[in-house]
Amino acid sequence: MTARGEFKRLFPIRFRHLSDGAAFKRWDWVDFKFRPPTSDRRAESCHVMEDSITVNGSMSPKDRASFLSPLVSASIKEAEAAGRSLALIRPRNTRFFYKAKKPDEIEQERRLYAEAARQGSFFDEQLKALEPSPYDFRFKFEDATGPHDCANGDWEAHAMFFNGRRREGSDQAALDWMSKTFNEEYPRKGMLFCVGNMAKRHHTWQLLGVLRVDDTGQTSLF
């Protein structure tokens, strides 16, 4: 998201390879150089030059709701009808849940990580060594046009699981903590979903991120 409220999809960014001055977090403001991607025609997509990234501060928690709330779409269909491939929605009646992956699913993900590493600009041993999460994390929710059931593609959710497991000492304790966060704390305080469509299947939308943002009751500008 730019300071003017323009959605941007940034890729490819190998977070583990960014220098200290370029490594950024979710709420940081960053400057970077980019070019239009050759294989992605979505207007919001940017092919980022990784070595150009600089971090210029972060958005204060008190500013997040007032900045983002006017940009919220009523539904995925509304965003799609407006020709956008990225959107924010404020979900209703959310339910976070998880499913254990089958061993062959986990092994397939390991192969995909290794393949992605081989296709990089150089062989990325850290990517190859990444361990897939043993669970699928999902949300059931409603927007203005009806119900949805989406996998949570937010990498921070999977990092949250691994961090929780290290801290709590078991899978179940980490999952219970995640359930309390997403089923109690976030709905009570307010949250937004970042959603986006697929490059080759524009009518297929995915849940890309879960943001803890207060509900101010502001009306969308779209």
C-alpha cells in the first residue's frame, strides 16, 4: 500500500537475503525501484529490484485504522467488479480453524521449496531447507455478498505457529493460542483481510493476510 492508498504486489522478495537496511516488516514504509513484470499483467504487480529496497520508518498503530478503513471494499466481488486484483475487506462471522496435512502433502511442499530454490538467481540453500507447516490454516467468513472458506496464505500465520510451538512446547498449545488470537482477540478488537486474485485465474481469490486493525466505522472510498 502506498501513502496515496494504492495497492502494490511486490515480488520476488527473498526476505532471508535482505540486508539489515532493507529487511522490512508488515507496517514499515519502504522505497524501492521496480519494473512491470513480464508474466503478470495485474496492474498492482511490481517486479522489485531487491538491492534498491530501503526502509523509511513505520506506520504508527494509532494511524493504521484511519488510513486503511476508507480503502476497505464491501466484498471480494465488489473489488473484482472494480477491476482490482488486491483488496481489503472487513470480514464478518469469522471462524479460524486448522487441518493437519497429510505426509505426502508436506513432502510435496518440500519439493516445491527445493524447486523454487533451484529456479532462483542462485541456489538458495535457506529456501531449500525451509520446513513446511504441518497444518493448513483456514478461515470461514462472510462479506457483503456471502460466505467464503479460504486457506490463510499469510506467511506470518505459519511463522506464528512455529514461534508458538517453540514457546509453548507443543503443537496443540500453539494451535490453541492461535485459535484464541484469531477467534477471540482479533474479532473483538477488529481485523481486516487482505485478499487477492491469482495471476492465471483472475476469478479465483485468496486470503493473503490477516491484519489487526480497529473498526472505525468509516465508509469505503470505493
